[in-house]
Amino acid sequence: MNPDKKIIVDELLTRVNGSPFLLVVEYTGMTVPQFSELRNRLWEGGAECHVAKNTHMKRVLAEAGMPEMDEVLSGQTAFVTGESDVCGAAKVVKNFAKEFERPAVKGGLLDGEILDEAQVAILADLPPREVLLGILLGVINQPATMLARVLNEPGASLARVVKAKHEGEA
């Protein structure tokens, strides 16, 4: 392999291995300012967008032990990776596509599993990670809260009866 190509493939491999997700978008028809704006919005959300040859990405996915994505690796494709929040990155791409009618999401990978366009759209519609964690915490805490109320009720009822009796005597 050409040494220049090896450097490119190694850099892509580092990005793919360091990211729990990979979104594949088709950027055909996007202008340079639009692509720069997309990159800036993704950067703010902790994700990056890079353009690479599809043959390089096929090699990277094979070396990383990821499933083949030959059906989506065609045409002018860009790759979105990030460190944590796939939902945030998918939301940025979806909102950007609504605004500029580009890029089109072709698919992706999440923890080694292939995602189609519809699954990426579902991820984009999820609330942010912090909100999901808050909801999860509420669900986890609810049984304990209910148990505390049930255990507290007999004592509280007794206290109300004693208080009513005391006020009745006064």
C-alpha cells in the first residue's frame, strides 16, 4: 500500500475505533460554506465530519472488525464520528438537512451494529442524553419513593389521630 494511503487509513481507523458510532451522509450538492457550517455545528455537539474515499473506509471497517457497509459506501460520502452522543450528532445532521435540504443520511454504525436511515432518524428524535438520564433516574427512584410513602403512612396516620384527639380536648 502506498505510504500516503496508509497514513490516511490509519487516521481513519483511529477515528472509527475511538468512536462508538459512525454516521454515513451523502453530501452531493453541498457548497463549501454549507459543509463548513455542518462541521461547525457538529463540532459544537462533540462530533466531527470527515470526507474520505469509500475504498479507504471499506478497508478501515474491515481492519476494525466492523460489518461491511458496501451498500451505503457509494457516491460522495462523508463520515460523522464522535466520542459519546450519537443522538446529538444525528439531530444536528437531521436539522441541518431540514434547513439546507442536504446532506442525506445513508446509514451508520452504532456499537458495531448497522443502522439504516430510519434508525438514524429515530436516534435524532430522541431527547438529549442528559434528559434521558434524568428520566431513567426518575424511573429508578419511583419504587423507593413509593415504598417510603407506604412505610411512613401508618406513623403519619397515628400522628393525625393523636393531634385531632389533643385538639378535641382543648
